[in-house]
Amino acid sequence: MISQPAVSKQLSQLERSLGRKLLERSSRGVTLTDAGEVLVGYADRIFALAHDAEMNMRQFDPLRTGKVSIGITPSLGTYILPKVIVYLRQRYPGVQIRSEMQSAERLKSLLEDRVLDVALSPVDISSKQMQREITCMEDMLPVVSARHRFASKRHVTTAEFLTEPMIAREPSSHARSLVETALAGRGLRVEPAMTFASTEAVKQAVAAGLGVGWLSRIAIEHELAAKRLAIAAIRSLHFRRPVYHVRPRSGPVNKLVPALITVFRHAMRGTLPEKPRLTLQ
């Protein structure tokens, strides 16, 4: 806000520059002189033209009118991608977002064919033609039904947890491989009692009390809040895996990608505001 003395000083300088009085001061107040009326007309047109120019320049701003194609693996796509798209559309309604939810191998093929601007995956699908960075870390947690005796137990040993029927993804799953490799490094091995082809099926089976399992934190937010699932208090048996964003190494970089990655990272951390006020840097 400009102070009154500063305004008066600038007005005096303008009057001297133009060689004309712009305001008349009297006991009844301040009024515009004829020269002041003419200048106000020009000022109105200048501000209107500036506003028009700004609005027209926005069509060249990729954060307002650009297009971006994103690929994502099924677990991330199911639980995180909707939040990302909703946020971006609220903040930048002119942006067009195209998404592909595919296996990691399929995403790699789409990147190589330049169908995608960026892919998000917990599997490293980069190659010599690709550039990849770790976007964030994904927590894999030991999970039980909220009705399970472990749900209210302050400390559960690894041995106790592994005696329970294990619900797991199919053998080719990256999440299952991560857990099994981590367990093998501690000399532990477990044979799943049931296997499913999706994270959602594993989650529902555990919530129904059919066994225990390891699930990503992002997949169980609603069930934890609704008290359908609980995290078993195993102090030394939490695993983390990196989530990568991968894009072609050569060629122009879509300027929407950094904004998308920022929003994705906040969505994964649970720090994405309900209303779009996030500064994308």
C-alpha cells in the first residue's frame, strides 16, 4: 500500500512533467481538472489494454493451457493419480491431462515411443535413452484387520507376525519381491496363504480377517481412518521403496512435467492441500 505523502509526491512530479494541474483542491474536496479528466481517460484505456495483453499472453503459458501425457503403474494410479489430476484441473482448468495406467514394462515401451512425457513407477524402467530421478519414497507397512489381536497390541514381534496366514500379491509383483528380499536378508522366509493380482484384493482380504500382509501406506489411508485396518506395531519390519519419474533423455521437456511431479510428491506425502494453494517450485 502506498502512503498518502508518497501519492501526493508522485502526483506533483507528474503535474510538473506534464506542465498541467490535474487536481483542484477546495473546501469541498478534490476534483479533476479538464487535463486530469483527459489523462484519466487515457489511463483507463492503458489499464484495459494491459489487462487484455495479460489475458492473451496466458495462452502461451503451459501451466494454463498446455498438454501433458503421464504414465503410471496400477497401484500408484489407483490411489494417487486421481488426487493429482483433480488438483491440477482445479488450479489450471485449461491444462489437458492424458493418463495411461499400465504395467512398468508397458510404460517403458510407451516412453520409448514418445507417447508419454513422463512415467511414474516404483520399478526402475530407465535405459540409456531415459532419464530418471527418485521422486519420493513409498512406505510398505505390516497391516492387519482392525479386529485382529495385533491391532491393539503395543509391540508385535517379527516371529509372531510371520506365524499368521500371509496375504500377498502374485509372485511377479515388485512389492512382493521387495518384502521377500528384505525378509530373506534377515534369514526369514514366508509362504503366502493366498495370493492376489491386485493391491486392492490384498487389502480387502486383510480387512476381512483372512490374514496379514504388507501394503503401501497410500493404499490404506481410508481403511485406517475408517478403522477397518491397523498397522501392526513391528518396530523393525517396515520397508520403503523409491518411486521414480522417468522421461526421455533427449528432445524438449514438457514444461508441465515439473509441476505435475511436485503435485504428485505432495499427494504421496499427504501434504496436498484440499484447495489448490500450493506453490509449484
